[in-house]
Amino acid sequence: MTVFPPDLVARHIRKKHPGCPEFAVEFLAKEVSGKKWTPGVKLGRAVGITMDGLLRHQMTEYETLLLHGVDREEARKRVQPRVEAMLGIWKTCVSS
């Protein structure tokens, strides 16, 4: 199994997603580094999976859709544009 050190994960997120808020960088670094990934999974893939899941479950109506009987595939399809929009914002550099 592959484990990524939190400082390496945080550096990766800051480089590839400069618009990601610092609190999210720290949270995501902890989440990614706290999992044992399948051998061969690259850091970028692990970060992407974790970011996508965080945004889908915490920042969209995905869970509410499931609670109202929408199947997972349809719920994912409905919220994916919002997830992609948030990822797009995080990929841009934010000026201070």
C-alpha cells in the first residue's frame, strides 16, 4: 500500500490548486495522508479523488438527493457541474 506524507500532499495541492483555501489544503492533506492507497496510485490521483469526494459530499446537495431517493449515478450527474466549477476555481491563482 502507498501512503503519502502530509507535507508532500500539502505542497502538491498548493502547487496544482493555488486557489484552494488553506484550511482545505490542511484538511485534504490530512485526509490523503491518512489513507493507504493501492500500489501505483500517483499523488495527483489520490488528491483528485479526495477533493472530488469532499466537494461532492460537503459542498453540494448530493447527500440530500440521495435522501430523496435519487440514485447515486443520477445524483453524481446532477452535482458534477458544481464540483467541476469549484475545482476550476481552486486551480486558478488567487491574488492577495
